[in-house]
Amino acid sequence: MIRPLFSRAMYRGWTYALLGAAMSLLPLVVALLAAPSQWPAVLRALGFGLVLCAVLVAMGAPRAARRGCVRLANGLLGTGLPAPLEPSTSLWVNRLRTSAYLAAHLAVGGAVTAVACLSVFAAVVFLLVWCSGGGPVASFGWTIHVEHGWQGLWTAVVCTGCLALAGYVTVGGAAALRLLAAFLLGHRPTERLAAVEEQRDLLAQRNRLAQELHDSIGHTLTASTIQAAVAGELMDSDPEAARRALSSIEETSRAAMDDLDHVLGVLREGRSPTAPQHTLADLGPLTERVRQAGAGLRVETAGNLAQVPATVSRETYRIVQEGLTNALRHGETAGISLRIAARDGWLEVEIINRVDAAVPFRPGRERGHGLTGVAERVRLLRGEVSAGRTGEPATHWRLAARIPLRSSP
């Protein structure tokens, strides 16, 4: 029973209790100084209690105090408490809970330290007296005579009991503090709800970043592949056009690398994106890159696109980017038309490009991750989207999205 008792966990619990006893010195000294001996006993007790409570509340008020308590409890008691959250609705409640836990830590730590030290001291005294030939041991008004030789072997039992008492008191104090830590330092229902919402927002942000990275890199790779083929064909007949194509590849690749670095930085650091995101105001460079890839692109806009809400503008830019990328990748680049119109409370986007009617329609191939991402963006904006072949025979591919410009009442 004694061998597993004196384990690493017990020593960590003893260290935790000793820290509590050490921290209790400051509030006790301040409370004693605030209650002079000239005062009546009742006033002294009242003043001592009020000042002690005030100091404990002050110690638990800083946010760092709660974080420190959680780290110490996890490191020395093995509580496994989550990192503290600070919802504005429960800020002072958490501060008072931290102060209550500090009071318990100081009280239990002081008691455990006192009992353990006295027990170890008693064990050492009895052992020394017996080894030195016996004699009386007096403490707290009691006197015990220790015999010499084998008649005093009972002191070994007393020493063992004192050490066991010190160990069990330490383990019991650590267990009590562990329960109090879970109750006073753990998350309340409001904090658990905030943690769930934070995790939900983080997952939504990561999903959005993945979609944006797919759109950006996919568009860049498609355009660069086409431009590289054009540059190879024109290298001898039109070197100037080939150089323009290579320059466009460099520019689009550099922009894609910037997007990739930004997204990877956000994912590594777990922070919110701060770089400016593309909107409909950036349609000019996007369409120019498509034209530089050798596509015959016709753009038609209607309405005031500058008045489109920021969220709708950002998501629509990605929808257009993905639609043009698919047109370059799967269709004939000779004729691509893009129409964007803001009217009657709706933003309408339509992309039409020619496809080879002889190639059979394959939903699994023509509806990849890109169109799935487009559908998710439109659905989140409470809009409508359709995509598929049109004409008789099916000589064109049409992607159409209709997004409301205002929230529903």
C-alpha cells in the first residue's frame, strides 16, 4: 500500500499544495496588518475576514490568474481542463469562480502542507530518539517515552504511520482540489456553447478557404496550361505573342502563389484572414487573363455592380472565376460569353461557352468539385443555380446563378 502511495503523482500533489501554502502568505499577512491588535476581537475578526476576501477577489480578477490556475492544475494535478474562454456575459462570474478556487487552493494547500510537514517531522524525531538510545518525546502537552533497543521497535511502526499519513493527506488534498478545479475552473454551459460556435466558425472558415484555394489554383493552372501551349506554337512564327503568353503565365502564377501563401499562413496560425479578397471590382484583371489564354471572351454587365453587397460580390467573383476556368478546361475557347446583371433586387450571372456536341455528356466528369463549390456558394447566399448543356444538339454549356441582393425580412 505504501509503495504505490509515494508515486510521482503524490509528489506533484505535494508541490501543488506547497504552492498553495506559499501563496497564502500574502493575503494572510495583508489581512493581519489590516486588523490591528488594539481593535476588539469581533472587529478584528470581521476586518480580517473582509480584507482576506478582498485580497482573494483581487488575486482572481486578472484573466491571467484563471489561465495560470488551469495550467498549474493540468500540469501538477492532471485535470485535463480546457483552455479558459472569456465570454462577455460571464466575465465577472468566472473571476469570482477563480477567486473561490484560489481560496480553496490556499486553504487546502496550507492544511496539507502543515499536516505533511508535522507528520514527517514526527517520524524523523521518533527515529532519531530511538537511534540515540531512547528518551522522552514531548509535544503539544504530551510526553511519550521511547525505550532503547528492541523494546522501542514500535517507533518504526509510528514512523511508517506518520509517513503514510503525510502521503494520504497529500493524495486526498490533491483529489479534493481536482474536483474543485473541474467545478470552478471548467467551462460553464455558456463557455461550452461559445467553444462549439468557435469550432463551427473555424470549420466554416477552413472550408471557405479550401474552396477559394481550389478556385484560384484551378484557374491559374488551366490558364497557364493553355498559354504555355499557345507560346509553344507561336515561339517561331510570332515571338512577341509568345513572350506575352509567357509573361501572362508568370503574372498569374505569382498571384496564385500569393493566394497559396496567404491561405497556408491562415491555416497554420489559426487566425482570421486579413488580406483583401477579390470582388466584382476585380473582374477586369480576371477576364484579361482569360483573354490572354487565347479565349474569345465577351463580357456584358448591367446595373451598378459597385452597390452589390460585399459578401455577394466576393462569392460572385469566385463563381465567375470557376465558371470561366471550366469553360477554358472543358469547352471551346473560341466563344465564351459572360453576362452579369444587377437588377430588381437580384444579381444574375450567366456563362455560356461552346462544347463539342460529339463528345458524350458525362455528369461525373463535367460536374466536378468546381461546380459543387459553386452550388454551395449560391445555396449559402439563398440563391438559385443551374448548369448543363443547352441547344439542339447540345452545342453549348450554360452556367447560370441568381442571387438575392438583400436579406430576407
